[in-house]
Amino acid sequence: MTVRTADVDGVLVATIDDGKVNALSTEVIDGLRAALALASERGQPLVVTGRDGYYSAGFDLAVIHGEDKALASALLSDGGHLYREVVEAPVPVVASCTGHAIAGGALLLLCADYRIGRAGTYRLGFNEVTFGMALPSLVVAIATHRLESRYLTAATMFARLASPEDAMAMGYLDEVVDDPLPRACEFAASTAALPARAFATTKRRVRGPLQEQLAAFDL
């Protein structure tokens, strides 16, 4: 399995590990959506973490650039549903960023409610323009909502990748620590004390404008 789930002190932890760069394949996306659905059903906070060195390098490029255009379209659609479900989840979603978070991986960070990164020399951000790919409107909508406005142009139009420290200033991360998973679990467990209905309602109000934008996209 490329996504493993485990209960840790009342927190559901979903670990992405494909043994490579944690590409967002159909299997990974399905695993994350299932973990999110389970956490929401149980009323548990969810922590999404990666393998050492990689949180996620984004969508599976072998599929995206492959000859089967229907398969590529389906993968992008599934990813869009995942991002929207994270934004709309009634439970706290905490990211434990264990390494590179590029393109679709960076977007997964931006969808999470709180993001804790590992200190190191890896990079985070959107590199699509560098390779001649325009950022989809869905990506721009989420980036506009979550990134610091003064960094939005650099992060999107100019494909600036950030160090973990710069990523905090830009809005990809909220904390940088030596070992993000224990801290993410600790933070997520602390959110379990929040009254569930009050949290879910407040999150819906805070994320409301973004949710409306995402709902308008044809996924």
C-alpha cells in the first residue's frame, strides 16, 4: 500500500510512501481520500505525512504525459476532488512535511489547515511554469487563498521554489522543526479538545470563499 493509516493517540495518521518521490498516483489519491473520509466519520484530526526526503513531488508525470489522455484527465480530476475534500473537511487536517513538496505536493500543503515542515535543504513550491505548463485555475485559487499576497506572483508566475524557512514566510508552512511527525501528531491531538461543531462551522466560514470557488470548477 502506498498510503498507510494508523491511530496515534486519537489522531489518524496517513503516511504516503511509494518508495520513490511520493507521486500523486490514483492509488495515493484514493488512499488519502479514504483516510480523510475515515477521519471525518470518526471526528478525528488527520495528519498527512510522507517518507524521508519527500512529502510529494506532485502528480504522476508518467500518467500526465502518457498517451492515454482519458487516464490523465481522470487522475487530475481525482486530485481536484482530493484538494476540495481537504479544504471542506470538518476535522483538522495537519501536514507533516518530510521533504520535497513540489507542484501537486505543494498544493496539498496549502489545502491543509496547519503545516509543519522538517528543517533541511529540500524545496517547496510550484515549478510548472518552468516546464512550459500554465498553472490551472484551481491551483491559482488555492494559492491566492493561502499564500502571503506579496509572494503570490513569485510563487506562481515566476515558479519560485522555497527553502523550508522561506516557505514559512511565503505561507506554505506554519512551523519548521527537526522531526515534523511527532510535532504534527502533538498539534493535531491538541485540536481534538476543540468542540467539533464550533471548529467545523468556523472552518467553513473561513474557507467559505475558497470552497465556493472550488465548487465552481468542473472536476
